[in-house]
Amino acid sequence: MVSRDASLFQSSFNDRGAVCAAVPFGQGRGRAPTIPLRGDILNKSIKQSGKLVLTAGALAVLLAACGGGGGDSTPSTNTGSSGASNSSGTTGTTGSTGSTDSTGTTGTTTGNQFTQKATWKVAMPAAGQSVCYDFEGATEVAGCTGTAWDVKLTAPTGRGTPKLFTNSGVSGTGQGGVYAGKGTGLIDWADLLKWETGTKVPGEGQQPPSRIYFADAASGTFSGTNAIDSAAFEYGLGGATDHKLYPSYRVFLVTTDKASNSTAGTVASPVYALQVTGYYGGTSGTESGYPKFRWVNRSASGGEQVREVQLDAHNDKWVYFNLETGTEVASENGTWHIAFNRYRMRLNSTGTLGSAVGIVPAGLYEADGDAIASALIAATPDSTLSYLASAAIPATVQWQADEAGSRLNPKAERESSGSFDYGWFKYYPTAALAQAAGLPATAHTLGADPGEGAMIRGGDGASFARFHLTKIDYADTASATSQQTWTFEFDVQPGAAK
């Protein structure tokens, strides 16, 4: 790895404003500044008065203790024993298993709960295609449908790299997810071996899986590079004891015709300018999960009329909204433009819709994109209203659509040697670099890194597995474009229902 996080301290977070006990957590995958190879999550820090007050990796842990993400703490000892893998990739093992309820929360457990092993030896599919795997059944699942599959491997298109997904969120209909204690879902394999159950972070108490596993989520215009991966909100700008979310007041653009780069739109194909202005509401006016936003139709005849609405999105379910009618839409299958799930936003990327950032209000962010805490805290809906119809909004933009994202896919790190670290594997652009790594002397080779892995919840919501990539084979070792076969090894905690 290029860098490793030093031991930090976490103050557990929840966006409802609760403050939890501070506990230390251990080391994990760090993120050094890199060339922008992909648009995945960047572990940036919020600057306040010239000081770094919170890193993305730390906040991912804070999200866990009070309802969002996960953290990896003081390790406990793994005492279970396991047998050798057989040809089908499934192995029976010894160890005691606790009871698991329908939500996937394990009761009292004794010893190692990862009582099965599985090996997935998978041929890389054609470009843009996917292969899905059920780690408990040790079998591939045709069509990647339903809740039976747990991990999806998707081949790249163009010059991209393969990506992994869980059966959750925007990637599937299951209840899966990734434990993401360091901002991404990758953890040193040696630390993962210290886990005895997927429902308890080593050194911490028993926790419901929903609190420590991140579902796959949309990545696009509304995704940010801050600690909560949001372009619409910032977290904790007031310091260590501040657990509130603040609107960024960015003006987003949503087009109904992404084939045209014009931000003016037409009556037939309007472009909307949208600005998020709040997050708290409900009966008390202080409950979280009630995003408030305003918008204008930039192509409306007779001038732009500002409309405003506040949605109830606090139940961890997506709320779909139609900007043309100004109404909520009952289901994802309806006609909608944007959707909210608490502070998360997404675009309806079907059809001709596209989105872009139109303008960032002056004085709220530094040139490198970091929030200016004092300015954002002082900002109000009234003080930022003029930006919604600002002449500074560009006349043309490059529209983008949302795409599925997962914390299993970290941003690449460029190493001092010239190779690139993608977490699961390393990319060697020259034959000399590949040979130095103990691989055949072939340029553009990928080599597995078994030292990194992830903890995931299965699509059934009741099973768990830690897994890592142990080998990448090429049909022709002299050709980096020949058929690849990847080998993943899993330690599986079975679900009680199976």
C-alpha cells in the first residue's frame, strides 16, 4: 500500500444529532493523493480554521455506531478451525454458531461463526457483462436476479477496470452491503481474520448489520468527495461535537434532454435548476431526514417561478419526485426526476435525463473543493437564493447519468514504483514492473493482492463472509488481453434460514 492511516479516534456519529462514546480504532487502508483515474470515493478532509478536523475514513466509522456505516476496532481472537476447500469450493468446518433472527442480527455467539469456506474461480465475462456468486451455496447465480446472489463481478468497458458489487441498494434487490470502516470496504486481511462474526466489530459490542454495512449507492452529480459522499450536504462543520448536516447550497442542473448540452432548455425539453436548502423538519422541526429544496424551470415561458418542497425521507426508503408536476411519485417505476433517501440523492438515469453542477456559491468552498466551515454555517436560504437563477450558470455543460457504486471499489493509488494499487489487485503498466512483482514479464498485467479483503453481508441479509482475491490467471501469460480467471476465497458465516 502507498500509505496507512495512523490510529485515530472516533466519535460515533448519527445524522439525528446524537453523540456517542469515543473509542479508538485500528489501522486500515489509507488513501494518498493520486492521479484521477476514476470517480470513486476520495478520502478528503473538511478544513476548518486551517485545521483538518475530520477524515472520510474516520466519518465512515462514525456513521456506524449510530446508524450508518462501520468501523474496525481493537481486534479479538479468531479461535475457529476450518478444513480444506474441495473442488466445488465449499468446505465444512468446525466451530459453534449462535442464533440469527430474521433481520440478520446474531444473538449470543461463542467462538468463530465463519464455519464454511468457499472458492470462486470465475472467468472474466465479456465487456460490460456481470457474473454473480452465492458464497453460502458456493455457486454462480444465473441472471444476477433475486436475493440468492451475494457478490457481482462486472467486466470493464473501454479502458476501465473490473468492479465488484453487493446484492444491495442500486446493485440488487437483496439486503447485502459492505462493512466500510475506513471509507472504502477494504481492510487488511490479517485484521479481517480477527473477526469471529459478521455482526460484531472486533472490540465492540454486538451491532445490527444495518448499522455497520453500507448498501451500494448511486454515484454521479449528487455524490461528493467529502466524508459523507454528498455534494448536497456537509457534516459536522462546527467541530468535534457538531453532528449536524448543513446544505452546500450548490445549484444542480437536471435536463430532460441530455443529447443537448444547453442549460437553457426548451419548453418541450426543460432544464431545471435545483438547490438543497435544509435537512431538518418533521413534527418538531428538528428531526433529520427531511430534505428541503427549491427549483426553477429555466426554460419556462413567462419567467422562472421558484418552487419549494420538503420531503419526508427519514425512513431509509427512497422518495421519488417529479420536478415538472412538483409532486412525489409512488414508485421507482413512475415518472420522476430526482429521489432522496435521508441525505442521499440520486437521478433517474433512465431515458434522456442528465445532471450537472451548475454553480458553487462564492465564498463557501476553497479552490480545492474543501468546505469553508464558518461560511457554510453562516449561509442561509435567503443569502443564497440569487444563485438559483444566476447569470454565472454556464450556458453549456457536459451532462452525466448516475451509475452504480460500491465501497468494494476504492480509488486507485499510484505507487512510487509506477504501478497502480486498486486494493484487490495491482496494475503493472510495464513488463519490468510486472517481472519485479514476481509475475510474467508482460506489460499491462494485473496481479492479485491477497493482503486486502472485505467483509460483506449476503443478499439474504442473514449470512456474512470475509473474502479476498488470491490469484489472477491469464490464458496466455504473454498477452495481457487474453482471458483472465480470478480466484476469490471466502470464509462464510451461514444464515440461520439456510
